[in-house]
Amino acid sequence: MSFLSRIMVLKSQAHFSAGVYNRFGGPSPAGLAIEGSRKKKSGQAKSRVGLLILGFMGVYVIIGGRLVEYAMKDQEVVSSILPPDRLMASRPDILDRNGEVLATDIRTVSLFAEPNKIVDADEAVEKLATVLPELDVRDTYKKLSVKTSHFAWLRRQLTPKQQSQILALGIPGIGFRPEKRRFYPGGSTAAHILGYVNIDNRGVAGMEKYIDDQGLADLASVGMTSDQPLEPVRLSIDLRVQNIVRDAVVNAVNNFQSKGAGAAVIDVHTGEVLAMASAPDFDPNDPQEGAKEGWLNRMTNGTFEMGSTFKTFSLAMALDTGKVKMTDSFDASKSIYIGGFTIHDFHGQRRWLTVPEIFQYSSNIGTARVIDIVGIDAQKDYLTKFGLLTKMQTELPEVKMPSQPRVWKKINSITISFGHGVSTTALQTGVAAAALVNGGKLIEPTFLPRTREQADQIATQVIKKSTSDNIRYLLDFNGYKGSGRVARVPGFAVGSKTGTADKVVNGRYSATLNFNSFIAAFPINDPRYAVITFCDEPKTGEKQYGGTISAGTAGPIAREIISRAAPILGIEPKFGERGSALLVSY
């Protein structure tokens, strides 16, 4: 650079300095303006950097959120199952009325594979088969061979031993997922009451399904359940009595070579079902084993013609209308011919019979004469009030609708009066029988605890108390002198009625196949419990009581139940005393 040039630069620097600083060394006004401009530009730069940082942070948050979203979507696609927290969701324990456990959850694990991580599918299948010999080899190989798959169930609900053995195999791509399994300590004891659950611990039948229908299934479906214990569900069932009832019906199937049998014990003042069993049955721990016959709950989901037990209801309605009195007599000396049918008596006395004798000898002819006075309309109305023509309301999902004629003609009215022509469930027949002896109040059955006060609030008065007193007399009279003698347990006053109905085969009544039912109440002077039993198509029975008819089959079931259960239920035996001695004589 030349000398002149350097002089020019120095001059310009001098002029600049003179503009910025005054003669005292402080900033001049022009200098202050320049300094403010610098600060402003610096602040703007910092703001831009801050905004840039926030922008980058926002981008990273969005990317992270999308990654989480894709991860969740990937889990749903590859697994096609519920996430672990929902698989571990608890079901409430089910207890009997005394706190005994009927159903509970236990922890278990299930085996799964990640096929995309399986090195050798053949070797993996071969090793797994050594621990799980029943493994479907072909299906498992097919699952493990799909290298694009990230998840496949191999076996649900393993035992701890199986889990440890599989772990020892050291197969890559094999894992375990925690689950819960429903366990029923009593096995088949209360199978048709409890029902069962599916592989995903969801209720399929019985009270298990009822619990889900109350909202548990909906909560589980939206993931609002947890693995925390839930409040137990207490039933009206008494496990001690339930064991007795189940023993009795299983024994009947075996001893009488019958197609099926069933029984229930009902508290007549609350409608609580203390015990109910149907055989054949199944083990809810392995319900598939009983799929052929055992799944059918014959007590509530099967309808049958109940035979002469219906005479109890026919006489009750006749007495309740006031058109018939206990002292009345009816001609049962000869058969009745109507509409091409002949009505005759199995234990014909061929004479006039009083109302108690009609009941004692189970006279079809006498009952037909009585119902003719009642009339078809009143008969139908009473049977409806007794709950025998409508679907029973209770917690169990498995309840079948009764059947009846489309048009009630006189012949229908007559046959229905002694138990042919209307099919009902055994349990609702027992409930109706309870109403006849508890003072005339129909109380819908329940499998949940219910107090007497609660029952009174929902009870419906279906007959007068005086009618109920007379029915108790008839049941006691029959239990002492009639066909009910088979169930007379020493020390316990038992009133009862038998019912033997010919079964319909190919549209015609069979002469060899019977459906036998039996209703009983005890102690009959002040009833606390009603018992309903049945025996379907028995091939043998107690010969001294008629073999294959009700007194020889269904009656002994009731006798076994009452003799064993009455002391447990707190009924104090009274020897040498008849229940009817405490009733108002007719």
C-alpha cells in the first residue's frame, strides 16, 4: 500500500473515532446510537437461535410420538392378542354363602414364538414335542416357518413344570407370556351353577357369564380392568348341601341307569337356591371333556312334562277359587272318555274320592273332575301366576321357555291338570311348589344372597294363606299315607308329591320311558325348604316303591338329600311327631 493510501485510511479512522467518542473519552450521541443498534441485532440473533432450538425439539417430539405410535400398531398387528396388562386382568373370586371358595384365579404362562427369530423350525418343533407330546407338529411347523411373522401362540396355559422344561431346551425365538387361569377347587360339584370361562378367562356359561354380563366383560374390552384382586362374589349356594345334592343325582344316574337326573334345594321364604345339580355334568376346569352330554343344565335349560306333581297346582287353584272344598268328593269310579282319549287311574280305587284321597291316590280321573269345575281360563291364569307358563327370571343365563298348547281345549285342560301337555323346567316347578307351602307367595329364584325382607318386597301373593295351609296338609297326608312315603325321613316331617310322566317318542307317548319328578317340603308343619328332584328315563329303581316310576327313582333322590342336608341346615329332628298334627284340620 502507498503512503497516500495509508494516510487516507488513517484519516477515515480518525473521523470515525471522533464521531464515536467525545473529548472526555465517553461515547458521543452517535456512538450511543451505534451501540443500541448492535444490542438490538444481538437480541434478534438470540431469538432466532431460540426459535430454531424449539423447532428442532418439536420435530424430535413429533418423530418420537410417531415412533411410539408405530410401535403400538406393530404390536397389535403382529400379536393379534390383548396386551399383557389386560391378559392379566383378574376375575372376582366366587364364594358360597359361608365364604368357601368356588372359583378363583391362578397365575400361569402361555408359550409363544417369534417365527422371524427361529433359526431352525424343524429342530424347534422336535424339541418342543419332547415336552408337549400332544403338540400338533404340522400346525406348529407351519406357524414357525412364516419368517415374516413376529408372533404366534403355540400353547396356552402351561404348567410350571412344562415352562421350566421348555426353558431348558434353549430354543431361540421362544417366549412365555403371563396369564391367569380360572380354577374351580370343587371340580364338578357346582358345574352348572358356576359355568366356566374360555381360554381368555371370559365367562361362557353360568354365574361366570352372569358376572361378565354385569359389566366386567365391557370393562375388560376397553382395558379398564387390572391384575388387582376384585371384590368376591358371594352366592346363595351352601357348598355342603351342594355336595350332597350332586352326590344324590350322580348316584341316581348310576344306580337307576337313567339318562339324566337333577335336584335343587330352595329356601321357601327367600327364593335362594342353596344347591342345584344336573347329571351328567362336567368339570369346569376342563369343560371340553363333558361337551357331549354334560353341558346341558337339565334343571333350568331343559323342559319336561312334570306328571302328577301338577296335581298339586290343580288342587291349589281349585281350593283357592272357593269352588272346591277339602270335604268335597268326586266320582272316580270309572274312566273318562273325551276326544278319542281315555282318562284312567294308575292306582284306581273305582269309587268316589275326597280331595285328600284324590291327592293320596294321585287320581287322574278325580283331578280331571276338579279342573272341570275350575274352568280353562282360570286354570291358565293360575298356572301363569305360579310362573309355570312363562320364562323363569333368575341370574343363570341358561333358562328355557316353557311350552304349552296354542289353543287350550277341554282335553288339553284335563291332561294339563295331571301334568301332560305343558312342559316346564324342573327348577321353576320347585319354585312354584315353594309358593304353595310358604303362605302363598311366589318368589323368583336367586343364586345370590337375599334376606327375607328383600324377598317380601318382590314376592307376589298367588294363593290365599288358607289355601297354602290346605296344600301343606295334602302334602303331609300324601307323605304319610300316599306315594310320598318313600321320602319320609325319621325325625323330619316331609310333605311330598310324586310325578310319573310317560315320555313322548316320535309324537306318541311311550309305554316304557318315563320322566319322573318329585316335590317335597320340610318340615311340613312350618316349611323352610323345598326340594325338587327328577330322574329321566330310568331303566331300574327301588322295587319296593314301584321300580321305574317316581316313587322308586326321583323319591329316593329327595330322601337322600333331606336325610343328609336337614341337620346341616339347622333343622332339629322331632321324633314321634307328624307335621299334619300342627295343621288346621279340614
